[in-house]
Amino acid sequence: DHVANQIAAGEVVQRPASVIKELLENSIDAKAGKIQVIIKDAGKTLIQIIDNGVGMSNTDSRMSFERHATSKIKIADDLFSLKTKGFRGEALASIAAIAHVELKTKHEDDEIGSCIKVEGSKVVAQDPCVTPKGTCISVKNLFYNIPARRNFLKSDNVESRHIIDEFQRVALAHPDISFSLIHNSSELFQLPASNYRQRITNIFGGKTNEKLVPVEEETEIVKISGFVGKPEFAKKSRGEQFFFVNDRFIKSPYLNHAVQASFEGLLKDRSYPSYFLYLNVDPKSIDINIHPTKTEIKFDDEHSLYAILKSAIKHSLGQFNV
Ligand code: ADP
Ligand code: MG
């Protein structure tokens, strides 16, 4: 079982950034309004996430490290609606198989919280503790027991770039939640709860605001909102391009092509417009479970989606006379 845990861990956890993604999603599922991320040495030494969400009872806190101990699928139907981000019940079990994990949590209905330490899937301590409502989870010494994986990690610069990418994606998807990120005691982000436009500006800098053109469209199969960057601000690289489907960041070369096509005639050669596009679709019309890291997605009707997206952006660009 220990070996099974380690193997499964490799699927879910490729690098420190994957741990951060899973933990952030758990905090969001727990309805946190404020989430703090603290890392040391690009997450190789420490990843700590503190949230003010619903927390866990004493029993649930211990259960949470067992594989498929998800509290999120209550009826089979839920599998098709997936209103929460987690649905495999693998993340905590996987992380605990390959790191030193300390969990402090208190459910809102409880007087006293619990503190659990898990090392390589073994619970090494469990005690009651005084802690605020919510959850604080510390993941230390990632891959301490898999030297090959640990050695395979890239430089701190590269790993922290991956962390920042993951953090930004989650923060852009949830502007109503306040987020902060501290790396080796320096504060990289301090994002107050706000709206989409303000969140984008807080992440990408004060000047972003005047570069954005709003995109809005609603049809039977999709509701689109968000922003595209004006063509004159298009970049030489693809840095600021984001799709979110039902509040999850996703990669879609196909939809990316639709955006690029909607700028036809407006861009210089080999330049890429910024975009922050939020698509809402019926959860039954997508399949997210094609990869454990959940950044790829299959749409039932991607041709229609392509056409709707392209025309919505064209319309916005036309309206704003760019
Ligand atoms: P999943 O998210 O797929 O359910 P995880 O392994 O990520 O699986 O988490 C297992 C369970 O632990 C969750 O279903 C949830 O009940 C609980 N949990 C994890 N993180 C938190 C958190 N930050 N706040 C409250 N509960 C949490
Ligand atoms: Mg989860």
C-alpha cells in the first residue's frame, strides 16, 4: 500500500507547484475567504497554506490522508456535476506519501482543533490543539524519500516560476478570495478580495487596466465573460493567456486558436494578445477527468464553442474601435 501511495503520488505531484495547486483547491472547496501561501526554497523545503475555511473535525482530519477519503462525492450523480475542484480523494494521501506533513485544523462547530503529523504515509502524532477556525497545512521536504524525484527538481528560479504560475491561475479564477504569497520571507503577492478586472490589474500591474477590452456573451451552451488585451499591446510571447472553464484554469490550443483568429488582421506577425476568458458551461457537457492534474478538458460541442468565442471577441474589438 505504501508503494501504491508513492506511485500514485507521482501522478498527482510532479513538483512543488502541483502541491500548491492541490492545496489551494482544497482551501477553495472549504469556502475560504482568505488564503495565505508561504514557501521556502521554491517549495522544496516548505509549502504552507493557511485558510479560514470550514476546517475539519478530528475524525475527518485523520481520514483526509486516506486514499479516496474524499468528502466531496456523496452520490454518483455528483461525479457529473463536479461543483467542487477535488473529486478523486488522492491529493492529501499522495502528498503525505512523499513528504513530512503537518495539519492543523478546526471545524467551526468544534471547541478545540486537531494537529496531525504524517511522514511517508504514517501518522506519527495526533493531538488536540488550539488553532483558529480553518486549516493550516505544512508540507516539508518534498520527495525526501524519493531521491530520484528530488534530484529531478529544477533550480529554485524555475520551480518558483511554476509556483507563481499556479498561484496566479488560481487567484485569477477566484477574485472574491483574498490571496497572498510569501517566498523566503519576501512578499510576492498580496491580493485583496475584489472583482475580475481588479484582480487582473493587481497581478499584472497598474497599466493592465487600460489595455483590456471586456468580452461578454451568453448563449444556450456557454456564458463567456472576461477581457482581451487590445491588439497594440500584443506580446512576442504567450505569457498572459488564460482560459477558465467553470472557475478552473484550462489549456486549450483549440480555443486559443479561436482567440487568435478573432484578432485576424489586427496583429503583427508572431504576436500574441493577452486574454483572460471565463467560460461557464453545463458541467455535464465537459469531461475534466481525463488527467489527474485536470488542466485539460473535453467539450461536447467544441466547434460551436469555437465559433461563439470568436464572434464574441470580434464583436468586442469592433465595439471598442480597436
Ligand atoms: P479531494 O479534494 O479530492 O476530496 P484531497 O485528498 O485533496 O481529496 O482531500 C481529502 C479531504 O480532506 C477533502 O475531501 C476534504 O474533506 C478534506 N480537506 C482537505 N483540505 C481541506 C481544507 N483546507 N479545509 C477543509 N477540509 C479539507
Ligand atoms: Mg483536493
